[in-house]
Amino acid sequence: MANRSDTKTRILDAAEKLFAERGFSETSLRLITSKAEVNLASVNYHFGSKKELIRAVLARYLDRFMPEASNAVVQLKQGSEPSLNEIFSSLVKPLLELNKFKADGTRTFLQLLGRGYIESQGHLRWFITTHYGEHLSEFVKAVAESAPHIPPAEMFWRLHFTLGTVVFTMASADALTEIAEADFNEHNDIEAVIRKVIPYLAAGVAVPVTTQ
């Protein structure tokens, strides 16, 4: 008989896969329990609610990624004023490290993160800013210092556009790499795709604000 730890992990693994594929809103607890081969009481016992389960799924990745990402940014800033391209590039290694945690972890994490924003999961935004705000602030501060000509309100929009671009790219990565291979004879893995989008993101964030 599986112990409580095994049951909790099975629930998290099943929920993670379904959330990434279907989204949070379209994934019912009944579907999760069926895939995990557990009963609803097990989900309630370990997590209490669907919202808490969603947060627990993201936390497995955020607990690993956020400290590593903020540390990478802090180290990059020591003794220099990094460019936006360098700041975004410093996140590549922490992102790729997620593949060591779970197979295809980088893509799964970004898909889950995107789902949280696309599907108006306000509680998830609250969870991230509350539990990982210190790490998030290091990145936002570094970006703002590298583009001081961008007003805070405008930077808010540009960082959200950045996240949207990354989410779309990761969600479409398989199709994009297949097209690139067929049409241009390019062979790209997930790291290559991430590195391709970084110059685009850095340029978009830094472009001067135009006045009407």
C-alpha cells in the first residue's frame, strides 16, 4: 500500500500534467483523482482545495527556480552594470536546471506559469508575489536599472508582454522547431529556442517610449 508521501507525489504529478495540457479551469479534481488513481478524500487531506493544489504544483518548480534566478542576477550585478540581454540570459541556466528535477521541466514550468496568467488565476499571482517577492524584486530591480529611461508604469506593461512572449513561444516550441527544421534546416533544442527569444525580449523592453 502506498504511503502518504507517495500518494501526495502521485497527485502532484497527475495534476501537473493535466494543468499544463488542459489548463487549470478545464481540469477537474475528478479528472486528477482518476489519473492519480486516488480518491477525492486524498486530495482534500493533502491539499484542502483545488487552489492549494495549483499552488503546490507551481511551488515544486518555484522553490527551485526563484532562488537560483535571483542569485544569478545578484552575481551578474557585482562589479558591473549588466545589459538587459545579459540579465535575461542569466535566467537560462536556472530554467534549464528544472529539466533535472523533472523530464521536460523547463517547458512544463513555463506552460504552468503562463496558464496562471492567461486564465486569470488571481490567487496564483498573490501566491507568487507573497512567497517569492524578494526573489522577484531582484530581477525587476535589475531590469529597471538597466533601462532607466523606461517609466515604471511602462515597464510594468513591457515585463508582462515579455512573459506573454515567453509563454507563447514555449507553448508553440514543438511546432516552431519543426517548421524551422523543415524550412531552414535548423535543429533547435529548448535551450536554443530560449536563447533565440532573449535578444527580441531585451530589445522590446529597452526601446524608447514614443510620445504621441
